Amino acid sequence: MANFATHVAVAGMVATGMASGIAVTGMLSWSDSLILGVFLVAGTLLPDIDVDGGRPQRWLFSLLALAAAIVASSLTTRMQTTPLFTVPGQTVSCEAIAAGFLVWLLIRYPAAYLFQRLTRHRGLCHSLVVGGLWGLGWVYLGLQCLASEPLTIWLQGMALFLGFLVHLVLDEAYSVDINNARIKRSFGSALKIWEPDFPVGSLLATAALMGLVWLLPYPHELIQWLHRGVQLLG
């Protein structure tokens, strides 16, 4: 399979080409196009979160822990707590700091360790179903929690999935030994719809994906944007 540096390099080239093409055609601003490129690179790292101790796994759980700590602190601040100090627009309490630190600690270490124990490399995390979950999951959270335009959120979800797909295709390409004209044993283990050796997890992931498809609104803005892109290319 391709190593970390190769994945990042290829993702960077694809992201640069995509962002430049979208910005030059005027379909998005340069800033929004560059953000899509960042999402694509991030999506390229996601299949390797099941590599124990790998950088994608460490980065993901660090970000998740930080985000959860911020949410826990914010929710705790709204309760009757003892103010410790005040920053612009926000009062910070001892309880909020303690809650944030505890949540960060739980997700950064016990949750990460449990994830390592329950997953194996090139397992379910290396499937298209999980790639779809990452993309649509971001769309669902973005539409619910962010003040961005729906089109922007949908495009970011697509960029995540595209980056995920680039990773899987690159791993499959590295499973073919061109010099010796042979296919390595790892061929077929990267690009797959779901994990046949983990039927329960695959079924749950598929059900979650179908649930997101059911919950999400019809992407009118995205369809119109793609239609405009086809017209420009035509």
C-alpha cells in the first residue's frame, strides 16, 4: 500500500487541481475552493485511522477530543456554576474547565484505545460505506450546527468522500507490481463496498448511511451547481 507521504502528496496534487479548476471557472471563490481542497486532503487521511498509533488516528482523536471538550465546557457554563474568570463574551467556571478536561481525557485515551482494539487496518474503515458515512455525516452536522450555506456544506462533504476514494484507489494501485507483472496479496482489500469479514459492522454502517440519506434534505443547491458545471464544461 502507499505510505503516508505518498497519500498526502497525491491528495495535495488532486486538491490543487480541483480547487484551481473550480475557482478559475468562477463557480466558487478562491477561498471556498481552497477550503474544499483542505477537505479533500483530510478525507484522504480518514481510511488510515485504523492504523494503531498512526498519525491520522492520533490527529483524529485529538481533534475529536478538543471539539468534545469545547462542547462540554460550553454546556457546563450554561448551568449554575462558580465563575472563575471572564473572557470577552464568556464566563469561565471551575466546573467548565473540569468538564472539558475530563471529556478530552476520556476521548483522547480510553476511546482511542477502544477504537484500536475493535478495528484492524484495511477493515471496515477502508470501505466505501464508511467513506459515505464520513461525507454525509459532515453534511448532516454542518447543516445542523454551522451557519454556512447549504451548498458549501454539501460540497465539503463531497470533497471528504472524494479524498477518501482517492486513498482507496491509490492503495489498490500499489497492490499491482508492474515491474514483476504480478498482483500482490493485498489487492482487493482497500477498495471495497463493505467489509465481508465483519458482516455485523458492515450492516450497521450501511443502516447508518441509509439513515443519513433519509434524514438529509434533497440537495437542490448542489444539483443546480453541478448542472451549471456540466454546462460550463459542455
